[in-house]
Amino acid sequence: MRGTRDPSGWRVWRNQYEMDDLVRQDVWENRTTWQDAVAKSEADPGGVAIWFDDGSDLKFGEAVDEARRLAVSLAELGLRKGDVVSANLPNWREMAIINLACCALGLVINPIIPIYRDHEVGFILKDAGSRVLFTPGVVSNFNYPEMARRLARQTPSLEWLVTVRPGDGETLNSSYSAMVEQGDPDRFQADQVDPNHIKLLMYTSGTTGVPKGVLHSHNTLRRSAANSAEARGVGEGDITLMASPVTHVTGYSSLEQAFSSPIKTALMSRWDKVTAVDFIERTGATLTVGATPFLKELVDEAQARGTGLSSLRQFACGGAEVPPQLIARAHDVLENCRCFRVYGSTEVPLVTQGFQKKEDARLAAETDGRIYNYDVRIVDSEGCDVAPGNEGEILARGPSMFLGYTDWEETEKAVDQDGYFHSGDLVRAGPQCSIVVTGRLKDLIIRGGENLSAKEIEDVLHRHPAIQEAAVVAMPHPRLGEGVCAWLILHDHRQRLGAEELRRFLHEQGLSPQKSPESIHIVDHFPRTASGKIQKNILRRKTRERLMISGRA
């Protein structure tokens, strides 16, 4: 497979859209977000780019001015094009500025999910070769500065720790506010940035238990946003309510679109159904994208308050199973909103776009959307195309797909010689170029739209002195779609291991809280294949059966 070196040092594959100038000009804009942000700040400096749920906002002029100041300070730290800047921040305004500053200098932004702890963050910082980490102060009783100090001692590349919104005594090498204040805008000089170069490094859970670093360019990300705008007919006057973390590809897109498209953003610090309804009514938000729990709770709250949220026109739902009846109920409650399912991943953002027409309500509820601007194959275990309507693995390629992983060997495993990304997801084709997701080859748990690696959790469980073997599977969760269930074999079958004890152990090992098992089953043996492989399909079935017996499903 063709591969070249990016200025960041990673090897990336070059697809047909980059190699064919005629095609590239048709599908790629060859611009950066920084270029558009500057143009908007000059044309409409007082215009709002992003509203925040604390009542504040970020205007185009102040965003570009603050980003220039921050960029000067970053450049004076010695950062150069292709260097990685990590940030494990919540949905704060500072994240938008950091992203713009990185874009202006040709730096690679690496958003890290803020609920991650030492185990995950430590791996990411090392794998990314991060030179700077922007980290919060103490938030929700967790001391982020202390974690940053611990990890800096283990990460040779990490030179600068910058605290954002620090409390007393929480500032590390510097603070965000100090860097902005000290940055002289007269010394600012934007770098010449190739839109084909890597812009974003985002980690996603893999079946091996090791997070994979997904690489995107300016062009691939902009094409993904353009796909959605074109397919859904959105643009000038639209406002996206975004409650997903900006450290996920869905949330990150909301930071970009506010400066690189006519669509503005209403950014929530965290999901809360009461706040969401208030925020939609205050800003007049017209669009949103979210996981299944967001849609259900938004509909519940709107119905309870007797509001149809008349400004809201579209709700794209994905990341977890979406019951058809939920889509139908949403159409009844939200008076002007079309709700639909979509499918995609960090590697191939939004392969499908939803059905928005009233006459397609059934397709919106019963399929995962129609394929848009992707070339898709559905294949069997031998790599042969399946007959129409049969189940198979979905392969996708297109101008918005990623450039590869930080680990080139993983790229070669995931992308074949024809440029198709092998998703590991099982689907079948439906009417009007739609697909229906039927299952996963990957051993992942999708909890509230976030991918959790069963293997990663198992690896940490195996460190416990009492555990001989662990198998982690998905369990039904009434709100989040899926939860974490651990099946354990102990060294001593007479021993007992409680959920709280296990939760404390996993916390001490640096695993983030959402990966702790919500249900534990201790057994003497696992069902296995003839070759000795644990039959997780049986464990999943037994998990569901036990939940039904207990009345929790």
C-alpha cells in the first residue's frame, strides 16, 4: 500500500483523491479552518461563532485575536509544524482557541477524553509523542495537575504542562491565561500549512486493548462536514446543539464548523436534558447530533414541559442501537424535527446520512441511513461481496476517510490495497442505498456512544491477584445502550470479590470510571470453542438472561 511521511513524522497512506488533482478539486476545498476563521473575523468580528451553556459566547474577532496570542506563545516554546499538542479538556471555550492556534501553526491537535485517567492518558501521550499538554485544574474532585505531573515523568517527549482554569496552587509550567496574556500579536506569523497534512490525532478503542491513534488532515475533516451539509441541506442560519465531548470526532466537528462553515455551534459543557431544552430555546438551535440516550431524554423533557422545540429541525442519532419506536415518538413530540439514524466512526466519519423527508419516516427509524459520498462494499469472511440483503462486514472508502493510524502496521491491517477501510461492523443493505447495522466483529462495548475495548478492561482485571481469568462483554443498559459486564474465574473458588472492591482496584490502576464493570459474575469455567477460545456470544446471552430474571432488563 502506498505510504508517505507527513511532517509530523507519521507514515500515511495517500488515496485516490489526493493523487488525482481533478478529483481532488471536486471533493476537497484545500483550505484550513484558520484561513476561514481569519476571513470571518475580518468580515464579522462581532458575530457569534459559539454559544456556551453558561450564558457566555465566543465571537469571531475575539477568537482569532486570542488564538494569535496563544500561537505566539506556543511558537516561542519551540513548537514547529507537525508537533503534537494534547488537551484533555471538557467542552470549554479554551478548546476552541487551542484548536485554532494549532491550525494556524500547522501543529497536530490531540484531544483526549477528560474522563480518561493515568492508564489511558499515559499511553496516548507516549504514542502521540506529545510536546505540550493542556490540562484542567481540579475538576469533580479529580486532580488533573497531579496526574499530569505523574505522566510527565514517564513521557520523554512531554516538555510543557499548561493548566487551564487552575485553582490556587494548581498551575504547572504555565497557565493558559498567562500564555494568552504574554503572547504579543504583533509577533504572530501563521505558517504555510498544506491542507493534506495531518491536523487531528484522535484515539479510538481497538479490539486489541490498545487505543489506536487515528490521523486526519484538514481536507478529510472538511470533506466530512461538507458531506453532512450537502446531504442534509443545512447551512446559513443553522445552529448545531453539541453535547458530545469535543474530544470525540462528533464533538470536535462542532469546533471546526463554527469557523469553517456557515453553521454556528451551541456547545454544552456536559449533557443534561433540562439544560438542553433551555439552551435550544435560548439559542434557537436547529440541528443536533448525539447518542441514543440524548434523544430519549430530550424527548422526555420536551414532552414533560409541553414544548415541541420548534426551532429544532434535525436530530442525527448514532453511536448505539436506536430503537425504531424512539424515532417515531420523537417525531410525535418534536414538532418540526426529523430524527434519523446515521453510521460512521472516527476512521470514516459518517458513512451514511439520515433520511429527512416525512415520507421516509420508516426508513429513518428502521435503517442506519443512506450511503453518501462513500464507496461501500459488504463482504463475507472470504472478502467476497454478499448477495443483496445478506449480512456482511462493511468496507468503506472515500474522500473523508482517515489517513491511517499512528501504528503503520495497524493501518495495513485495516486498509486494503484498494483503499477500503475494514470496519469490523456487520450490516446488510436496505432500500435506497441504506444500510442496517446488525452486529460487530469487533469486541467493543458501545456505552452511550463511546467505544470501550473489552480487551483493555480484561488486561487490567488480570492484574488483580484474586483473578485467574476475566472475560468482559456488553450488557444491556436502559439509558446508555450498553454497559460493562465482567465474568471472572478466581484462583480460589471459595473467595469472593465484591463490585466495590473491584471498582477501587481499577481506579488505583488508572482506568477511567466508565470502564468499571456494572455487573460481575464469578464462575468456575467459561464456555469455549474446540480451540479454547472463550465463546463470548454465550456469555452475552447469559448476561441478558440474568438481567431479565433480576428484572433489570
